[in-house]
Amino acid sequence: MSATTTMGSAPAALERYLELSVFLLLLVSTLTLATTGKLDLPSTVVPVGLLGVKAWGYWRGSGPKLSARTANRLVAAYLALWPVDLWWFSGARAQGAPVPLLYATLLATIHLMLVAMLVRLYSARTVRDYAFLGLLSFAMMLAAAVLTVDTAYLVFFVLFLGLAISTFIGLEMRRSAEGAVGARVEPGSPAAARLYRALRSTSVTIAASMLLLGAALFFLIPRYRAGYLGGYTLQPQLISGFDDDVTLGQIGEIKRNTEVVLRARLTQGAAHAGLLRWRGIALASFDGRRWFNPPSAPRVIEPNAGGWYPLGPAPDGLYGNAVELRYSILLEPLASEALFAPYRAVALRGVFAPEPERVGRPRRSYILMDATDSLSNPYQNFTRRLYEGISLLPAVDRQALEAAGENYPDPIREAYLQLPALDPRIVALAEEITRSAANPFRKAEAIERYLRTRFGYTLEQPGPPPADPLAHFLFERRAGHCEYFATAMTVMLRTLGIPARYVNGFLAGEYNEIGGDFIVRASDAHSWVEVYFPGYGWISFDPTPPAEPIVRSWLGRLALYWDWFELRWQEWVINYDAAHQQTLVHELVADTRAWLSAIRQFWQQQRRAAVAAVKSGQAALARSPYALPAALAALGLVWLLLRRHALLDWLVVRWGWSPSPRERFPSRVATLRYRALLRLLERHGHRKSPAQTPREFAQQLPWPTVTTLTELYEAARYGAQPAALETMDTLLAEFRRTLGANRRRRTRGNQLDRTGPSTAVC
């Protein structure tokens, strides 16, 4: 029978299993493509809907809907339309990709695979058709791997692996069964249920073994950070708002967005997490409506031999007056070149190459630092970036800041005292607020306190944009979001001759206690102020009133588990490299040493406790006359408990006593009698060979009693008649006496032989 054998209109158990396995395989691969978010709406909805229709057909027991000829014609017709799809539909969708033609070709090929899959599924009749569908599903999973590296792909891949193994086992069994003569196993029968259980357990076992082996090889052999085609995929949806040009009111729109911007984890300094701000961009110039930085040449920073990017020394006053923070950040794709770090970063480590890393292609990795100490990646973050860093969080004593003075360097005065034409009321308000403040630090504190306590917080924007948004905020509306508060404080400080600058970034975010990381969303976007103090550099102030804490429901807390898993997936799978491998090895060595040390300490404690217990027992024995008998009695009870089965067997064999009626276990009693017979014979020099049957062993011995006991044992052990246990007891006792009498006669005979005949003496 050929490979094109028809599956049959009433499929047997194996054929039904194969149909279901192939269908689920196609469903998983289709859902994997659909959840990448890179396909258009028809390509996402139509295949899933048609698969649902096919599932309904399977449920009702209907067969193929299309003939093989019709299916071939439909695929050929779509092949003719494939260039149209490439140049028009897929080409239009791929306009945002770095290489549009390559990405359009990928999308058009995915459309072709989906059409071929659906047409072939609705016309499948032969084993060859199902084998083709299995290979097509594998191609669809490969395409999905190019489109996404999200954690959802891992879930679908695990399902696909188990179903693929199940499908190809079924295909091989179906191919091998062609032409064989045997009983037909129908669905729903007990034999079919056993077959299904065997196939499922085999598939799950093989899939789990492959995953474990693959995971081991993955962590032993580091791979590249991005797929080979990762740099040519569609540009992701980028979160905007952080740039070198910020207009008042802009961040208020960003804060309505709840998408995750970054995830961060502190590995040192977690006790100071409440003071965290993820600093992004500091802006120096203000024109009355907009913050910006004048053009300047940034400093190019390249990595050292250890892979760290040294960002230059911090101000002298911070050393010894700052907390060192160590952290790792997973940055989502942003429409900005900014890199985020807590306050004053001194070193970063990561891959900041202009494109995904590829074999044999040289690259130059570097970051930029501008005059405001803001860090940027030279190329936009079209993919997730994982990096780690070291920062200094100022912990300067307020008395030191009050005594810092006003001896500002000329470059600081020129850059951070610039002001546009202002409403005179702003200058008067700044002087009124700080009238009783004697130094710049107290003036900054007074303005910060005034704005935090006298104004309201709102994300609502004023109707028509006011001509002077800052004056409108301070004297009319008296409510706004962080952008207005930070702008007001910066401007008022500058009117007093105190250098200050406006900073954009993010609040600490939501702490995920399950994963030990911070989840920072676009809604955590924030603006604050940095004030310059000679000798200590820039110190942060936040004039925005604090927001209400977020209370999560049980469903929201459940989502934290998924977020923790996604962070680990990105860190240890997608961004796994040689540095992660070294970290993993060091952690394994440290954990192994810790475990061994803990085990040694445990056994030492147990040994000391045992020695102390023995000494205590000895002292008790010496003091009490009843302690020794009680200890001996306890040991006897323990011995009886451990040897209870052997003791019961001995009682049954020797004395015929048992706590249970013999009728419940006649074969066991007979077996014990026979074993006692074998031990008795062995003591008299007759050992039964393992190769001999009981009857063969009895026939070579000179005692008929042994033969009779053997026959009674066989009858009780293997026969249907009741066991003659009393007869066995009697015969065994008589045979024991006979052997004992023979041994005594042999002993007396040996003694006479040694002494010789006696001689009478007269």
C-alpha cells in the first residue's frame, strides 16, 4: 500500500488520534503566529475562525470538505496573487522595518503558509497530507520565532513540542500499520483508551526529556543575543515622550499610558529603594513653554576590558556621603535614545551596539554622555536592552549642604541660570517664599515645600493653551502635573541666582515582591529638579505632591507572577551570553559551597546533640536503679518491632502459632514449613541448587519424608486442594527427630573409633 493510502471515512483509533493531534498542532502554531502582534487583522482572525469551524466538523464526524483537485487549484491561485501581496499589502505593513523588502517577503510567505495550511486541512485524506501539515506547522513556528521573543512563545513552543512528537509518532505508527493484518481498534474501546494513554505518556516523556536536555545545552553553550533576522523585523510600537525637547503638558499625556517601560532589580542598596528615581534626561534651557538642550558635542564612552562603560568620577563631596546602588535594567523599546539610571551613574555594562549582534560582523558599542550627565544609546532602542550599572545615591548631611555656599563655577552659571522673559509675579513669589531662608539649600526646601502643600495635582489639561502656561499654573489654575511643578521650582530658583535644571525620568515604579524587581510603566513618568551645590554636585528635589498608593486586587497580584517570569525569560534566555554564563557558574559554586557548609553544620549539631544525649543518659543511669532495666526493656521492644516478621515466621514454623487463623494464609504457612525443611537439610550437608525444582531435589535424597513434605508444599503452594498443614507439622517434627538421632549415633560411632575396644584387667 502506498503512502497516499486513504485514512478512511470511519477512522480507527490510531487514525482518529492522528487527526486530532495534527489539528491541535496546527492550532498551536496558528495561535503562536497570531499572538506575535505582527500580522494584520484578517491574517489573525480568519485562520483561527476556520480552525474553529473545522473543530466543529470533527465533533460532528464530518469528513473533508474539499477535493484534492480543488485544494491544488486554490493554492495555485494564491501563488499567482503572492506578488500582489508582497508589493502591496505586506509591503505597506513593512514600511517601518529596517529592511522593508525582507520583512515584506516574510509576511507574504506567512500568508501563503496560512492559506496552504487551511486548504490542505480541509482536504486532507492521506497520510502524506497529514505529514505535509505537520511540516507546515513547524515552518509556521519558525516564522513566529523570527517575529517575537516574548514569553508567550515559550508556552506555545512547549505545547508544540509535545504535539509534534505525538503527531510524528502517530504518523510512523500509521505508516507501519499499512498492509498489516490485525484486529481493527475502534475509538471508544478499552484497547483504544490504552493506546491513547500510551501515546500521550510517551509524547510527554520525550518532550520533557528534550526540554531538559535543550535547557542544559543552552546554559552550557551561550548563544547570540538576538535572532539572525531579529534586526530586520518590523519596528515595534515605541513609547514616546522622552526627548531633548519637552513642551509643558507633554508628560501629562504619557502618564495616561500603562505600558511597561522598564523593569529594574536592585542587587545592592535595596534599603534605599524609596528614594529611587530613574533619571533619563536633564534639560537646561527654557523659553517660557518648552525645555530643551542647546546643541553640543556629547562625550563618547567605550567599554573597558571588563565590558564596563566608565562614566567619569562623581563630585568629591559625594564620596563618603553617598549610597552605592547596583542594579540591572531591562529597557523596553522606546522612541528615545535615553538610557535610565538612578541619580549619578558611575558605570554601566551591557550591549549598546547599533544593530543586533551577528556572527562575523564587526560592531562598535558605545554610549554618549552630554553636558547634563544624561546618558543615551547612539541608536534608538528597537529591541529590548538589558544592562546593569553602578550609581551613587547622595546621602549628604543637610548641614553640609547649608554650608556649601554660592561659589558656583562660571560654566554652571552660564548654563543653568538662563531665563526667558517672565511674568513679574513669578519673581516676587520666589522672593516671598524664601524671605526667611538664609542659604540656597533652605531656599530650595522652602520652594519645594510651598509647591507640595499649596497646589493640587491633576492630569487634566487646561482647555485653550494659555499664553503663559507657567504663570497660569502658579496664579490661576494652581493645579497641574509634575511637569508644571518641576518647571515652577526650577524657574523660581534661577530667579534667585541658584543654578537648577529640569529632569525627566520615571518614579521607582511598582515593587514586585515575588520577583524582587520594580515594574516601571509609562504612567510612572515624572519630572523633578536638580539643584547645584558646590563640592557636592547636583542634588534632587521633588516639588510634586505625592500620589495615592496603588492597591492591587488578587487578580493584579497574580499578574505579578507572570511579570516575574517574563523578566527572568528576557534576562536568562533572550539576553543570555558569556557574562550571564559566568554569573550562573559563580552562583552555582557559591550555592554549592553554602549547601555543603549547611550540611556540615547540621551534622555537627546532630553529633553534638547525640553526644549530649548519651552523656545525659549515662548520668540518669548512674542516678536511678530503674533506668538500666527500662533502657534494656526499650531496646528489647525495638528489637521485637524490627524483627517482628522473622519472629512470627519462626513461631509459625516451630510451634504452629500465629496471631491470625491459618485458613487465611495456608500457602504462606506451607512455604514457611518448606523453607524450614531446606534449612534443616542444609545444616546436615544437603543444599538445594537454584537450578533444581523442589521435586528434583527431593528425589535425590534418601528420605521418603522429604518427598512427602515436598508434595504437600507443592499442593498447598500451587494446587487447588487445601493445605495439609497439620500433616506437614507432624512430618517435619518427625524428620527433625530422625536427623537428630542419626547425628547422635554418628557421634558415638566416631568416639568408639578414636578410643578402640576396651581391655579387661584381672
